[in-house]
Amino acid sequence: MNIRTAGNDDIAALARLRAAWREEPLTSQFLDAFRSWFEREQSSRWWWLAEAEAGTAVGMVNLKLFDRMPNPGKAPSRWGYLANLYVEPGHRRGGTGGLLVEAVVAKAQAEGLARLVLAPSEQAMQLYARFGFRTARELLLRPLDGEAGE
């Protein structure tokens, strides 16, 4: 499995994986919407792809970056929100998700991020725990769109 950063040339692969995650076909309308979103988010996200043999994308993840408000006497810092980790069903439980998380954590450490946060599914809790993620008791959630959790 090859894990690599993703960019503009990978928009179609990322959109295909997002559609597969939602069990929907990749349509030209969705690809256009995804491309617009990607372009808007490009300056504040890092993306990775997991590729199987022959370069076929089978997994993805991204990290949304946030700049902390400056503090007097302290160096500027950033934190990241690990988002949209998805691995195609046929490639799960083989280490692909772990390789993607490992890539995010390594980049975040290399860039000096203060912390990583995420909102995992119950199914993914063990995966993230292996990489040192733990429950954050200090965070609160106020849904605004009528959804209970997402």
C-alpha cells in the first residue's frame, strides 16, 4: 500500500472515494461540487491518498488546519482536525487506515501542530486509540442543523 499526499490532480479520485463512502455513484454534478469545495479548502487542508497496486486510490484522509489566536509572549501555533478517513471495504482491516492516520500524525508533528482532534465513529475508536488519541473531556458540542451527532 502506498500512502501519498494528494493534490489538484487527485480531485476525481477523492470525489470517487467520497461518493463510495456515501454509497452513491460519482456523478458529474457531484464531481463539480467536490472540485469547488476542494479549491475553497485547499489553503487550509492537507490530503492523503492510499493507493493499491497500479495506483488505484482505495483510501483517503484530510487534515483541516486552524490557526490559534495569538497570545502575548508565545509563538503562534496551529492545531488540526483529522477528517474524512475512509477506506474502501475490500481494503479494510489490513492496515490501510492505520497508515493514513500515521501519515497525518507524522506531518502534524513535523509541522509543530499543538494538537489533533477528530470525531470518530464507534467502529474507528480502537484505530485512533492505537495512535494516542483519547477522549477529550473539555470539548462540548452544540448541533445547529438538527442532527444529533454528525
